[in-house]
Amino acid sequence: MIKQKIQKIMCCCGNGVGTSLIMQMTVEEALDKLGVTHIEVIFLHQVSVQKL
């Protein structure tokens, strides 16, 4: 069995009112409180083909 570690978390929302950015900030805060490091959190606006 191969275990893969999470490297990125992508937050997205289709409404275009900033929800994905708020989600990104909330996820980053939660990861920080849990002491989790080395995970990139991005919101949909930042996603490009090269990053995926």
C-alpha cells in the first residue's frame, strides 16, 4: 500500500464573491493551530495549469 501525503488543498467557489479566499484563510488557520506544515493552500483564482 502506498501512502501519499497531502501537498495542496484547493478551495473553490463558483459565486465569485470571495468565499474561496475566506475558505483558504480558514483552512490555513486550522492547519496552523493543528501544527500541520508543508501543505500549500490555494484558492481558485490562483490556480493555473502549471500549478496542478
